[in-house]
Amino acid sequence: MHISDHTEIPAPATSYCCPETGALLKTIANPNPAMLTRQEHVIELPELCPASGNPGPGSFLRICYRSHGQFLEVFSLDAYVRAFIGHPMVRDVEMLTQVVARDGMRALGHKVKVHGCFVLPALNQTVRTVVIARP
């Protein structure tokens, strides 16, 4: 196999450890980093607080970024989000959105935007939070 002078070799996969939960957020190499690629992960949230039942059905996080050399790895992303179930420190939806944006930015090494939509049935409210994390 011949690699031309114009071919970029993808960056190696890495992982980042969330300081609050210890969960690993892994990345995988982008096989074509020279191509402009925007990624969006939409994660339907489980019930995170056993006491209140929040957030309710229809709640989600949307993580958006431009892939330079890496993508967030989907299996670790699922485990990462589930690590917040019943968490004693990350207890509000605004902080969850901030932590996910921070950790995504640290794992990827560049700007990440996270949209949180949290349905709170007992309060008859929906809370939407947008966080942009930059290195």
C-alpha cells in the first residue's frame, strides 16, 4: 500500500476521565481529517435522579463539534452519560450540560457545543440549556 504525500494519517484514539464520575469518554480517529466534517450526537437521557424522576421522557443532550482528528466514541459516550445516574454532585440539568461540554472539549481538544433539553413533568416545565466550551 502506498501512502501519497497528501494523505493524512488519523490521530490515535484517546480517552478522557471525567473527574466527577471517573467514567471514560473515549475518542476514535477520524479516517479523513482533511474533510470538513461536523458531528452531532443526540443522546436520549435516562432518568438521572431516582428521587425526583427527572429528567422525564423526551429529555436529551445534543453534542455538536467539528471533527478535526477525532470523533467521540459512541459506546463510551453511552456509559459516560449513564455514570451520572444518581450522582451526588452533578444534580442539576444546567451543571450536567456544562460538565458534558467541558469533558467533550477536553477529550477532543477543541470547541464543543452542547444543547440540553430537560423535561421536568412534576414542575410542568422544560428547561433548555446551551453551553459552548473552548480550550
